[in-house]
Amino acid sequence: MVSKNQIKLISSLHQKKFRAVHGLFIAEGIKVISELIGSQFELEHLYVTEPLFPEIPVSGKTMISETDLKKMSALATANNALAVFKIPASADITPSGLIVALDDIRDPGNLGTIIRLCDWFGIAQIVCSQETADLYNPKVVQATMGSMARVKVGYVNLGDFLAKTKLPVFGTFMDGDNIYKTDLATEGIIVMGNEANGISKEIEKLTKRRIAIPRFGTLQQTESLNVATATAIILSEFRRN
């Protein structure tokens, strides 16, 4: 059984302020939960509607009804498992290799997809501005499909971070150099900008190289690419080079 107070607590974790107060976040679905259980994230408790995760001791999980799970779930259609994990200490970013920097990415789905892309392309670290969507937002967690277990995500004052780095800083702009004709580094920071406004003026001043994905459409009328789509193309090109 699950109490009304437990349901209320877990439902409150949909909001950032309560995640901060309790130091907890939720994950839903067998795949995402399995990935996180096998990682550095510490399981607080698991709620399931059927016998799942036999490796978790009885004291660490509770069988509940589908009705109660729906009350706790952040999904439009609740899954068959919901886990509560402890939020770890903020990740420290090591200035080495290729790093993706996110300047005010607001959409949780975009952030989650970018984390998954970094996992696919072997980018081990993402550095986010303080204004970027919260890593532990349920929509972000869901969109990562478990990749957040393998990609380190840190939140910093992005301007200070870029000002201090010795790595080359690549900024993505509409008027940048054609990425398909540019020599790309094996180490560096790739800055992706806000969905509506692109890279901020402060961060733009700190970029050393301006790169762009050229438009090939005949009419040349498409304003921009979705930031996650653009990230996929850019990471693919960095890895190809």
C-alpha cells in the first residue's frame, strides 16, 4: 500500500522547487529505471503495479494499484513502474575532450534528447547555463531514455566557465562557417543556443569559432533547425572529422 502522504510527496516532485527541498526526483518506465538503477544514482524507493525488478529487495519497493500510480505519474499515460531517486551533488565538469555547452535551452524534451545524443556520440560531459531546463524535470528524465546515467551534466555560470577555459569554443550561428567545409577539433566546447533567440550576446563574445549548418532548400526560407536536430548534425560532423 502507498499512503496519501507518499502520493502527495511524489506528485510534488513534478515541480523543481519541491525536488530541491526533498533532494529527490522521479523516473518512470522499465528501461529508464533499469538504466538508473545500474548507475551512480541512488534509489530511494520503487513503486510497481506488477512483479518487476526482482533484484530490488522487498523493503525497497511497493506494489501499488494502477490508480495510485496514475496519481503519482508525470506522464499522460502512466507506465507500470515509477522510481524515486536521490539527487546527487552537482557534477564537476573537467575541461577535456569534446563538451557540449547549452546556453538557455528551455524545452525539457530538447534537453533530454541532447543528453541522449551526447551518449550516442560519446560526449561524456554537458555544461549548462543556470537558465537551462532542470536535468531532473520528469520530462527531461523521460526524454534521456536512461542516457543521463552515462553523461555528466553540470550547471554553471556559463560566461565564467567559457572565459576561463583553454579549450577552443565553437558557437553555432546562422552566419557561421559551413560546418561541412571546416576543420573541426577533437577537443573543444560546442555551444548550442536558446530555441528562440540562439546564443546570447554575452556568450557570443566568448566563442572563438562560428560554425553553421548550411541550408540546401531551394527557397532558403526555413528560419532555423530545432536545437536538438542541429546538435545531432553538428556532433555527427565533429565525430566524422
